[in-house]
Amino acid sequence: NSEGGLYVCMNTFLAFGREHVERHFRKTGQSVYMHLKRHVREVTIACDAVLSSKSPYRKQDPDTWENELPVSKYANNLTQLDNGVRIPP
């Protein structure tokens, strides 16, 4: 990023700041440059809309996960069998 933008030599595609363009011209004789300059515009309406939108990554309501799930009648009498295989953590 340069305050005056970038100047790209259309022969070598090298980019220079404003203070180095003249030196590159004297050295190579290339006189065709593309001037690239970034203009930052604030779009507050769009930013506000994105920030206020609902997202699955936002913290869930604390009330949502406080309720315990009921145990299924089929899971009440299940027994865990030991098959001898231990999986390391």
C-alpha cells in the first residue's frame, strides 16, 4: 500500500510507488504504467446489517441448553459389555 497508489509497468508487471517510477523510467525507458489506487468507502448500512444478522456461531441463549433431555425407555436397561479393546484417549 502506498499513499499515492501503485504504478505497474506494463512491460515487466513490476509495481512501484510514486517515488520510484521516474527512476525505473530512466533505467529501462519504459513509459507505460497503470496507476492503481484504492479508494476506501464506508458502507455503514451493510456493515450494520452484517453485524446484527443472526449467526450460528454466536453464543446460544443460556436457556436453550439448561433443560435435560429425557432418557429413552430403551436406554434404561442397556448394559455396557467389555470386549477387551481399549481405545486410548
